[in-house]
Amino acid sequence: MAMATGTFPQTIVEFDERFHDEAACREYLRQVRWPDGWCCERCGHTKGWTTARNLVHCAGCGHEVSVTAGTILHGTKRPVRLWFKAMFLMTTLKNGLSASMLAQHVGVSYPTAWTWLHKLRRAMVDPQRSPLTGRVEVDETYVGSDPDRSRGRRQGARRAVLIAVEDKAGVIGRARIVAMKGVRGPDIEKAVCATIATGATLHTDGWQGYAPLCQKGYQRQIDRLNPVASNKERAERAEALFPRVHLVASLLKRWLLGTHQGAVRAKHQQSYYDEFVFRFNRRAASARTLLFERLTGFAVRIQAKTYRQIIATSEPTLPVVVT
């Protein structure tokens, strides 16, 4: 979305100057949320003012609303400026940051930093994003430790993910990463249908889990791997046939291990994949600060989950290893 006023900051110095205090941050959030001007949700009046409690007071009916109400920042008791700093670091740092790093940077507790990051990851999924189209490389891989060292497509303790990447005449397009329960036909079908437009050409290996998709309106280009080749030979062949998917898989696993030290709970894994995809799909942005601008635009349109909702169920933390 377009910047509300002027040219958006390009460096951290310009960013600090632009958002130097709480008032400046709230004013920017107000312009992003109501780009055509504020309008009372109750009476439709367009005139109002900001009170000492940072609420927008309607001149018509007296209704008051916070600029953060109904957004990712809903109910926050922390300054918006701290949220902006967290969003700036999360989007501009090449590898993002962990909750412990965020806690140190903005001076909040670890639980607060962890909750903020999960709320922001929720805002990194555009509610109106379009599915992948054209020719799309598709393959499954696994993340997570596996004490039994399961081979091939035997899942063991690992977690299955589907990776899809657009092939734009040899250039890497957009990517999607979807957590799956397994790699059977129904699991793959559900993930593909949720992320790739009907009619697209799926470039896959010979795994039969993709076969039912031909009946769903998808085209399929198959490159089979030699079943009698060694694991090393098969891996090298797969990387040559599906270079885009393997690049994304490699970067994903490196990021999970490096930034998050493998401490990713199974129930939260999709939110981490969404964060990775958000940055990866905007890797060619002319300035990293534009990612902050985009995230802010999403954040004012998405209702936040509470901490209790995020941790509603618990699952053990599984260390992520490259497989």
C-alpha cells in the first residue's frame, strides 16, 4: 500500500527521525488505517479529535475509539513506538530475529517479545493474497529431529512441509510453504489447493501423492527420480531438477536453525513459515523499510489473537535439523 505522507524512510536514522515519539507513530497508524480520513463507525461523522487518552472522539455522537482497536496492536499497554521498533527490526533484518533478541532490543520481557512476534507473523499473511499461478515447482521436505533416522518419505518424528515456488521463465517467483500432517495424497491435495490456482502446471517428481491433483484441474509435469540410485545420487538429481524448491528449503532450514536455534513448536510452525515467506517474496524490494510499510498495512486489517489463544494447546518443542 502507498505511504500515507511523503517519502518513506530508507535508513534506520531516517526511521528514528520520522517516528521520534508516540504521537508521530499513532498519527502514521491513523493515516494507514483510515487513508481517506477518519469516519465514525457508529454515526458516519467525519470530524473528530484525539483526546488526552489517545482516543479518537467523534464530534457527532461522542463515540471514542482507539487507533489500535481491531488491529494487531489491539489492547496493547505498551507504546506504539516500541511496536514500530519491533516491526522495523523484524522486517529489515535479513534473517529476522528471535524473541530473546527482540526482548533485548526493545526492553520488554521474553514472554512479551514472544507474543509480539507471533502476533506480527499473523499479520504477515495478506488476507487478499492471490494463489501461485503458471508453472510451479512443488515438492515436500521435512523439518524436525528424527531419533529413528527414518529414510525416504517415512516421516518418523519429522514434520512434513510442502514447498511451492513459481517458475517465471527460469526466474524464481513467489513461494509458499505449508505445514502438513504427512505426505499422503489428501495431505498434498489440501496444501496444493490452498496455495496454487487451478489450471497451474505442477512440476513434481513421480510421487503418487500428486496424482489426484490432475482430477482437480491441475496440469502436471513429471520428472521421475531413479528408484535404484543411491541417496546421494537421488538428492543431487532432485536438486538439479527442482532447484527453486531446494533453494527455498535450504534457506528455510538454515533460518530455523540459525535465528531460532531449532526451538520451533510443532503447533506454531506455520506462523514461522509465513514469516519466512513474507521476507522471501519481497527480497527484491528497493528498500528493506518498504517491508515495514507493507506489514503496517496488513496489521491494521487483521484482528490480533490474545496470548491465551496463541498458547491454547501445548506441544513439545522439537529441534529442527537439516534433512
